[in-house]
Amino acid sequence: MDPTFRTRRRTLAIDAPAAMGIVNASPESFSGDGGTSLDEQVAQVRAQFDAGALLVDLGGQSANTKTPELAVEEETARLVPLIEAVRAAGIDGLLSIDTYKPAVADACLRAGADVINDVSALHHPELADVIAEWGAGFVLMHTVGPPKVKILEGDLYDDVVEDVLDFGHRTIDRLEAAGVSREQVLFDPGVDFAKTPRQSLDLVHGIARMGELGRPLLLALSRKDFIGAITSTTPRRRDAGTLAAVGAVATAVPETVFRVHDVPATVQFLAVQAAIADPERLPVHAVLADALRREPAPAGESG
């Protein structure tokens, strides 16, 4: 697999598991974590980069199918000021924009974004032209049907892994024909998008097959429905299940970026998993600092 990922401002190698943070400028977010002030959103972006995120994904419109699609103007008005504020604050990390609308993508790239995360499976083909023009990174996600429409059919796929692979091969070729190189593409199999919980689970179980595409993966596993179906939990109670899924995929396909709500926990999990697999990552004479041996007493308490 070629780990090279070329974005608008820089090229990097995704040759080990990494985290993508999430900052929602969408009050309708399914996880209930959107709609904060601009200053709070900028602080969230900084905190996620400080915690070790490789990229941070900014969303102006939730994928929540219970809310309507936003007008281009409203989505742009949520995202462009945030991008500009992040850059004005001196934050130079890679910014991904969760949008499938060509006009929104163009405005966001102009404002300083690096990557477009398209959750529509190139529903608007002209989006490829925007990506080619800017030389931006692109996340290609598998789904069927139009955006903001829930599709849950148990017999939709004869073999969900094979169908997703076929889509990936065809659409990456289509992007190349439009001037978007393979090095600009991360592939997202689309867990929970037009997939029942069992179909999503089958996809994660067979994730090693995605290596046939020759591209690093991006998986949005955080708090997904298939985890809730396994554990009978609401979104914010699915973080432990999320880490279990992250660990399984990181083992099967190390060249994966994980889009997660809890960046610190994910980065810590991946660091410990990597050290267990390769103890040489921890120096032989490593000693835990005294300050890290115990939690400080809460303010106002002693002893």
C-alpha cells in the first residue's frame, strides 16, 4: 500500500494508525456536541491538535437524517469564519471539511482548509473538479442513495465488503480521470452509511480486504450505531466500544486514520497497542515521573 497522502498544503505518509479529531459547528449533531461559540470551537481545534490529532474535521452540517439539508450559504457561513479564526489563531494543523457541496468546498479551501471529507460518495460529480483545481486531499466515502436519507435494508448487499471494494476501485479511477491523483485520496468504507448495524459489523470484520485499493483508509467509527446495537448504549456511552473497534482495525490495516470524538483516549490507546506489539518503543531504562504516579488532590482538599 502506498501511504502517501497529498493535501493542499503538505504531503504526509500515513504508515501507522492516526487520529482525526471532530469539531462540529452544527447544533443538530447526533452526538449532541455541536453549536458552541466560535471561540470555543477554535479552542476545541487547538486541544485536539495538542492531544495528537493528525487532522481535525470541521462540520457545518450534521449527517443526522432527522434534520434537513442546509443551504450552501448557511453551511458556508458556519465553516468559513471558523477556518479563518483557526488560522488567525496560529493553528497550522491540517483541516478537513465535512461537506459534499462543491461551492462549500471551494469556499473552505479558499479560506485555508486542506482536505474535503465527502460523505456522499461523490453525489455531486463536479466536486472532483474543485478538488483537482485546489490540489486538495479528498476522503472518498462509500454510500448509496442521496445525502441525508437513511437507508437500512438487510438485503441491500450480496456481500457488503465486495460491493464497497468495487465502488472504491471504480470511483478512484473516476477521480483520476477528473484530475485527482490517487495520492490525494483516502478511502472511507462508510460504516453506518446505508448499512444496517450487521452490515457495518461485517464491513469492519472484513476491513483487511480494503487494502486491495492501495490507499490508506479513513474510518469514522466513533459512537456509531453498530456499536450501540452491540452494547445497547446511546452515542456518548459508546467510547469504550469505539476503542475496541479502533484496535481491531488498527491491527488489520495500520494505514488508517480514525475519525473520533475522543482524541486523547484514542491516541493513548494506539500508543499502548503499538508498544505492546513492539516493546522497543519504550526505552529499557524508562522510569515513570513522580508527578505521574498519582492524581493531584482536588482543589481545597489535602492529604
